[in-house]
Amino acid sequence: MDPLSQGALGAVVPQSIVPRAKMGAVVALGALSGLAPDLDVFIQSSTDSLLFLEFHRQFTHSLIFIPVGALICSVVLFPFVRRALDWKTAYVVCLLGYATHGLLDACTSYGTQLFWPFSNYRVSWNTVSIIDPFFTLPLVTAIGLGLWRGQRAFALFGVGWAIFYMSLGAIQNARVENLAYDLASRRGHEPTRITAKPGFGNLLAWKLIYESDGVFHVDAIRAGARLEHCGGTSIPRFDAFDWLPAQSQSAIDIERFRWFSDDYLALDPASPSDEPFVIDVRYSVVPNQVDPLWGVVVDKNASLDAHVDFVPQRRGSPEQIDAYARILSGEVCD
């Protein structure tokens, strides 16, 4: 998730168990430890644009690395808090703060390698958006009130809120996934796999994707008191280019991107034939559109050892914002 959410959860968990006199140091230590795993974003390559996708949310986010990561954090940060905390307490705080990071990331749809090095499976529980103020702001408020009043009860509320919100996200996810079978049945489809992910910043608007006969069907669902369908579209699944040698670096890179995107790949029909754009169908600004946030460009004339280019396409045009608002309001839903 975003750094504010990671730091807030990393701080509120240890804050809920420490006495008033040590609360300030604990919040700082927990927040920084909660942020630390994302230092893996600095693992990049100027020639291989997919390298950061392989290492982000990898070993620094794995469950087995938590004690090691906490130890590194405590060694680096302890000199700054030694007057307030002893070494043992500092390590426990770092351990709690660091441990929240990978688990929180796994609640999003991006994918987190919790079981590295035993498995490179990307865990994604799809219970919260990467940025969600309804999750984060209560945590920040709880931390602030706890520091101001010197009471752990506020931090305990923050922990409870985090558990409640993720549980609500899991319930919403299950509701939306169940609707997929009804939608598919009405269309005469038999889905082979289904994914539901929360839209940006809330648990009300959801993006629903199911695959049937090699086609991804993408719909927006408004999950209020009742489930409302808000329109959709479809796009063929991408498998491979018949003109691209399997031993080429570009073909290898496409498979790396397929692993990252959980095989939700499609070919952007608007891309030029000499530089096709392979996209990740899971993400778009508007839930019922196939308007990718990122993908890889494959140069048809590139050498066998040339890498593909990872291209982010983060957008937020007035038209997209309006379309998203209409889904949230239910104006275009039935």
C-alpha cells in the first residue's frame, strides 16, 4: 500500500502495547520499520525495466525475512531511541512494525511473495485498494489521539479498525466474486477463473474480471446494500506472438510479465503492429474499462537479446474521473 498506510499500521500496532512514557519513540520506530521493506524499490536496472517488478515485494516482504528485517531496523534506529527504549524493547517494536508490511501488502491485488524463497507465488487477497483513505485516516487519527492523550486505547481502536476494514473487504470481495457466476450464466459463459478487486480508494466500486473461452470479461460492480452491475467490456487473452522466437529475451520478458500479472495479459488493440503493447488487464482507472495502468512494449525489430520496455500509463483524465464518480453514485448501475 501507500507509504502513509504502511507507516501508520507499523506504528499503531506496537503503540497499542507500550506505556505512555515510551509512546513517542515507539511510534517513530514502528512507523519507520513499517516502511522499511519498500526499500526494495531501489533494486532496478537501466537495461532491464522488469527487474524491479521481480524484486519489489519479494524477499524484503517475505514472512521468513521479518526477524532479519527487524534486526536491521533495530541496529540502524536504536541509537536514536536509546534514551527512551532498551535494546530488547526496540527490537520487539521493530519486529511488530516490520511484520505488518508484507501482510498489509498481501491484502491488495498487486501480489506479495510472502513465502519466498520457498515459493514465488504472489499472494493477493484483494481486500483493499493500494490507496484507501477510509482505511488510513482512522489509523492516523488513532495514533495522533494516542500520542496526545497518552492512552493505548486509541491505538487499540486503530488495530481493531484495521482488522474490521480488511474483514469488510473480504466480505465485499466474496459478494462480488459470487455475482460473476450469475453474470456469466446470463451471457452463456462458463468462467475458468474469476478475480474481484476493489476500485481506487474505497470498498464500494469493484472491478470484476472473469475468463471464458480465452476472453477476459471486465465489469464494474457497485457493492452497496445490494450488488449493482455498472456495465462492462471484454478483450481476448494474450498468449504469444507467433513471430517472436521463444528463445529471445523479449519472449522471456513477456513470460516474466505474465508471472507478475497473474496471466491477466491482453494485447492493446490500439498499439502499432511494429511495437505491440501487452497490457495487464487487472488495473484501470475506471473499473469497467480496459484502459491499462501499465504494460510492456515489444519492438518487433529488436535484436534477440533486447529487453522489452515496461511502460507505466497512470491516468486520471476528467472523463475517467467523471465515469468513476458515476459508478460510485450508482448513476450508471442497475
